[in-house]
Amino acid sequence: MSEIKKITDAIIKFRDDRDWEQFHNSKDLAVALNIEAGELLELFLWRGAEEAEPEKVKEELADVFNYAFLIAEKYGFDIEQIILEKLKTNATKYPSDKAKGTAKKYTEL
Ligand SMILES: [Mg+2]
């Protein structure tokens, strides 16, 4: 069993042990993911980039991942496949010979 499948199964077990699937429609999962991303962002508010506490960053990042996994599961997406496909797409948009060392958007390369 892949590590991604093990993680997904653990998240689903956590959800099902609490009978929370009834609340987990795709819209509310996306909202929750963004709220957790906001909590991650808040750790950096009014601070320098290196001043956020790593332990708190770890917790909020895990919350973001949990909701991302739940959304992927809801749509039946293969997480490894969709990440690798998107990397391939991004590699086309940002060819290394043009994008290396620059933060320009692909439309400006
Ligand atoms: Mg959180």
C-alpha cells in the first residue's frame, strides 16, 4: 500500500469514526482548506518570514493537507498522479531554460 493511500485511509477513518462525512461536501471542504491556509498565513502576519513558529506552521500545514486529501478523495483523484501531471504542465509553462532564477509569471517569460 502506498504511503498516500495509508494517509488517506487514516484521514477517512478519523472522519468516519466521527460520522462527519455528512458535513464534507466539496464546497465546505474547499472552504475549510482555505480557512486552514488562512491560519497558516496568520502565523506570518506582522512578522518577518523567518519569525513564524515552525511547530505552529507544521500544525496548520497538516490541517491544509488533511483537507486537500479529503477533497481528492471526494473526487476520486489519485493524489500522486494529479501532482505529477500538474508538475508536467508547470514544466511546460515554466521551461527551466527560461524560468531558471526568475520569479516572472509564465506569461512574461
Ligand atoms: Mg488549523
